[in-house]
Amino acid sequence: MGKRCSCLNTTDAIWSALEEVLDPEVGVNIVDLGLVYEIEVDEKGHADIEMTLTIPECPLADEIVSNVKEAAAAISGVKDVNVSLVWEPKWSPARMNDRAREEIRARQRML
């Protein structure tokens, strides 16, 4: 019998952990903003995360990537994390989910 991989559970756990990572400029988590495109975890615990930023010249890119790595590395079974910033498909507000839109609307009403 082959060795079972809990990669799917680990991938789901990383998605959940990344819901705690905020885009500091927007104040909304990067999953709801639609910044995370793909997460793959292999049987050795290597996690590859493909994501983008709202703009390529984001001044907080290093901070966001660092927070993503930290959140993913904290998941049981994850041995190392690679984050790739990609620019295709280009991010747009259409990638946000309803929760992100509502959070942004609520913040705007408070101003």
C-alpha cells in the first residue's frame, strides 16, 4: 500500500491561514481580495503559492510575501514555502469576493 498524502488537507489549511493575511493598504485579507491564484503542496511538504498584488509596484510587496510565507509555514506538515508573484492574469477589483467588497464599502462609509 502506498503512502497517503494529506496534501489536500494541507492546501485547505493554507488557504484558511492566508485569510488572516491582510493587504496593509486595503485592510482586507488577500484571499477575499482575490490575490491568491493557486496553492500546491507536494507529499514532501513543499508549498508553492502563486499570487499577485493589486499593483506591480506595491510598496508593501515584501511585507505581504513575508506574511504569506510565515502563515503557510505555520501549517503542520509544511516544510518550506515558495511564493511566486505573477502578473497574469492581471488583478482587478472583479477578482474580489462579496465579503471583500462589503468590507471596503463599510470602510468608505466610515470616512
